[in-house]
Amino acid sequence: MPPISPAPVEFIFLGTGTSGSLPYIDCITSPRKDEPCRTCLSTLKRDGRRNIRRNTSGVLKMSAQDGREVTIVIDVGKTFQAASLEWFPKFGLRRIDAVLLTHGHADAMNGLDDLRAWTLYGLIQAHVDIYLSQETFEAVQRCFPYLVSHQFASGGGDVSALNWHIINDKVPFEINDTGIQVIPFAVHHGFKHASAAFVTQVQLPTISTPSDAHGENNPDSASSALAQLSPYGSKYSLEKLEPYPQPFHSFGFKIADHLIYISDVSHVPDDVWPLIVQPPKNSSTAIVPVCVLDCLQIKPHNSHMSVAQSLATARRIGAQRTYLTGFCHEATHEEFVTITSVVGGAVQRPSSLSKKEARALATIEPGNPVWVRPAYDGLRVVINPDRTVNDGTKYSILR
């Protein structure tokens, strides 16, 4: 049998917006005329299409070791169903071989319920494999108990058929038997101000307490029943909780030698950097071709990177190309194009810059030119077998 020719790797952005997605309802219905939101209002016109941003998500299409096509989705948030209806037909996508979850927030996992469209009656596939941390799995247990155990399903009982795979920080794993290796690594995504055990406990009084034969509350019966409902059982007490706030962790992923994906991050811990910048095997290049990196806005934020932080991180990672994602409405897509092109070495007259562009550039530390651009929903990035990258946009050839 002749050897299988290497195939291009495709990464498609299903969503590039923050948790609330864009546009914001407040902005497009606001009666205020003195300070209109340029970003959100632009989405009402054809030329503002790239400012429509669903929850951050992406899909990777690549070949398994035996040559078959593999589709890997990263995060399925609140807008996943709408994104899949728009982009799956356009890019010839159908089956989902794996879903990688970064963390347990709604904008990353609420679309798990929508995966029933793939598995119901086996219309597309019998099940979907979900790869996630133990902490994220426990968040799923709390929010969607019927997805973890079908005995909790109600109504018609038609729920997604999901196979759960717990993955661990910096421990490589393989997507089924594809030969595709993924390394998850934990980064900070802001802070958590209470443990899941504490949240479970403070909610307990809202559940009806069983009564004994005399009609009085029975604490022992209540504790037993509630322990069954909680994924933590009854072993936690308020005295045993760790001091808070603590870092809230989100997974980034290094997928084969092709992609580094860090979508929800406020800080990259020191012990993660050696993994990120480790040269790929069998390659003369210094790093993977493509990095997808969080960038919420110009101003600093406690759970996401600002534009200055993102660009400093992009310089340190040193990927051939870095695409920013996870934007709010502070600046438009075109303003981010201008900001990142200047960082890449383009010359812009100060008089041609908008106030937001000038303000953003003033926050960025000097450094070597780096190729960075804002992604947008529906952008397809192709990594060729020779490790060159193309995205089909007008700035694809810019350096």
C-alpha cells in the first residue's frame, strides 16, 4: 500500500466573541445618540459582518494516522448550535470525532445539550467523545446531570449521547485511535471566589427536607438525600474549604505540532511556558505554525488578556501566525487589524489612527515585529504540509 500523502490541516473559527457574544442587545436598542456603540451598530449593516461574534469556539479538521478525516471541536458554548448551522454546511463538516472543553463556563459548555442533533437516533453518529478536566466534568454534573446520567432525563428523554474522558494537566492523550496527540495545559482564567463544594452547600436549604413520622424535619434523612444529589457527597464541610479567592483554571491545548490554542486566559503560569515553546518534532521551525490566543479588549481585565498582554504573549510564543479571539465590543474588527498590523511592522501615520487605535498602541511595549491578526467568525486557516499558512484574507500575505 503506498504511503498516505500528508493532508493540509484546517482550523475554522466557529466563534470569536466573549461570553455575551456580539452585538450586545443594550447597544443596538439604546436610545442614546451621543455615544453610539460603533462596533455593535455596525453589525446591522453588511460591512459590519465581522463584528458579529458568537462564543469563542473552533473546529480542527485533520487526518488520522490511517488517512481518515478527523473533526475536533473546541468548546460548545451558548451559540454553538447557531454557529454549526452556519459553518458546518459551508465547510463540509458533519461528524464530530471529539469535543475538547477548555473550562466549565456557560460559553464553553452549554452547547453540550445541542449535541443531541448528532447522536439522536444515531442520525449522524452513535455518540460524541468529550475530553475535559475533572473540575469541568463536575461543573457539567451540576448543570446538566441528565447528560452525565440519563436517569435524570425528563420529558421525552431525548438527550445527547456523550462519552466522557477525563484529561489531566500536561498529560498527553490521543483522540481515540487516530494517532492525533493533544497536550492540555492549565492557565489562569481569573479567580474563583468559592469552591464548588461551598456552592453546593449554600444551595442545600432550597431543597425540600424530608419529614419524619411526626411531620418534623429529619436532618439525617436530609443529609443522606442531599449527599446523593451532590457529586461531592457529604465529605465536605465549610471548615475544610481552601482559602479563597483561588485561580480559576482553563485548559489550553497543544494539538500535534500544528496548533496552540489558548482561548480563555488572564495569566500563563511559569511551568507552562516550556511546553508551549518546545520545538515541534521533525521540524526546523522554532514553534508550531498557528497560535489562537485570547484578547478581550484594550483595557485590562481580571479574567482575560488585554491587547497589550496578548501581544506580549504572542511575541513570547513566537508562532508563525497568531490569531486573536474572544473579543468584546470595545473596538471594531478593522481597528484590531490596524493595531496588530502596526505591531507587525506596518507604518501608520498618527493622524490616520482612531482614538481607540492610538490608545491601544500606547499600551503596547516595544518589541520585535510579530504576525498577529484578529480572527472573525467563519475564518478558515489552512496549515499546509510544508507548514506554510494561508487564510484567504487580504492580509494573509502580509508580514
